Amino acid sequence: MQAVIVHQWGGPEQLTVETIDDPTPMPGHAIVELKASAINWHDILVRRSGRGFPLPRILGIDGAGIRRDTGEEVVIYPGLNWGTNTAAPSPQFSILGDHVDGTYAELVRVPTENLYPKPAYLSWEEAAALPVGALTAYRAIITRAGLRPGETVLVLGAGSGVSTFSVMIASVLGATVWVTSSSTEKIQRVCELGAAGGVLYTNPDWPQHIIEETGGVDVVVDGVGANLEQSLACLKPGGRVVVFGATAGTTGSIDIPSLYFGQHTILGSTLGTEEEFAGMLTLSESHRLRPVIDSTRPLSDARAAHERIESRGHFGKLVLSAT
């Protein structure tokens, strides 16, 4: 099969397309002929530093394709060994493309319980772009933040896969959604997905503009991380911030008195359980939610796709086609 291999951690140039042996069947697993896979920021972080994972490695978390043993069209739940505690993953939790090979390939071997019927209304590219972004947004907004109809949500960093799904999910749940972005064009495009408006985070006073526009928000969906103090500044009394990423840095500071006087809550979130994955698929199908696709490229263009994500110029998901 053809696959994108990393032999040494580093820049996008470390992604090389090679012909390797097909994965072999194992008990409790299935081989999936991938029609498409999608790129996530996690792939970039792993490619840069390795995070202690073994080499060589096939990256890739998202994917959709056809089961070789049954011929079923499937979409892949990318979590492995979440465990029995729905509140948090087990110490053994991992995802495709970390300790085991992922979806930047024509074939992938995954546990059979990780395979779900592909939503019939989605193309292969859309189905492949769904799992990580939509599941991360679903858990952050529904499970962790407990969003209620009529509340106001602020989504940071309009344009990423998770942020576009967050806007769509919060909107169909009856929330008013605002966003931040570095681009007025991206704000306009997110408004087409259901957002009410947005502000430019390049303006250092952007939290005050959010307060002026909304009177304060109930929930902030934060994948930026390092600006936690600004996220808290946008909340109404009793509001909550749910953090799922740290694209701008792994450390941040907050004003402790404003936290307890504001009765605010800070919540951490990550990918999600199998049950949440099933719930996300049900919600997506009932509202016909479609992933926003920035571009689709062949496997051989994985390097260019990584470079585009790192440039921050994309809007939505970047997809690799295996066909």
C-alpha cells in the first residue's frame, strides 16, 4: 500500500510517501480501505517533536472507508482504550497515529468496535473530516460545558476544524454564537455557519468588545490556551470556559479573585468517548451538519497540507484522498 511515513521528527519535509506492506489482520480488528483521511493540529505537534512515540510512524487520526471483511462503509472513532470512566480517559488512552499507525495511508487496521456506519448524506471527504473536530466540539460544548438553549457562546479562533464544528453544534442547540478571528473574511464565513458575529483578536481590547456586543457570554470554547485570562474576562457571572487545546502556548495566567468573585468555572476537555461519538453522529445526521472542507489533496501532497495548516491560512478541514 501507499502511505505517508515519518522516519524522523521535524518539519513537513519529514513526510515521505512510500510503498510498504499492507497491515495484517488481527483478532478483534478490521482492515479498512481508506477513501479519505483528514489532518488535525495534533498531527503537526506529533510530527514536530514525536512526543515519545515510536518511529517510523504513519500519522493520521481521522478516516473513512470500506471494511475489507464486510464491505461496509464506515467512519472511524479514533480513540483507543478510553476506559470505563466517562469523566476522563484512562492512563492507557491513546489515539490513532500515536503508538499505532494512523490514517495517512491506503489501508489502516483498527479495532472493530471503533467502526461506525458512514453517514449516507456525507461524501467520503466530509465523512473523513468529521470524527476528531466534531467529537471534540461535541464533548466540549455538550458534555463538559452543559450548554443550554438560549445561552451565548464565544468560540475562539474561527476557521479551525473544531471551531467550525463548535459554531454549528452550538447554533443547532439554540445558542447565540460569537467568534474571534484574525480575519474579517473568516468571521464572515463563520457567520454563514450560524454565528451572530465576531471580533478580531488582533485588537488587544477584544474581550471588551465581546462584552459590549453580548453583555458577557455563558460559555467560551477555547482551543488557544495561553489567553485563559482573556477568556474569563468575557464571561457573565457564573459562566464557564472549556479548554480543549493550547495552540498559542501551554501556560497561561489568571486573576484569581476575578475567578471566585465571578463564580466562574474552568473545564478541561479532550476527544471523547465512544458513546459521545455515537451521539455526535446522531446529532450531525439529524441536523445534516456538514464539515467545512478547506481543500482536498492526494496522499502525496501531505507535506503541502501540513504547511498550509501551519501558515494558519486555512478555513475548515484539510483532507487527503486515498483514491
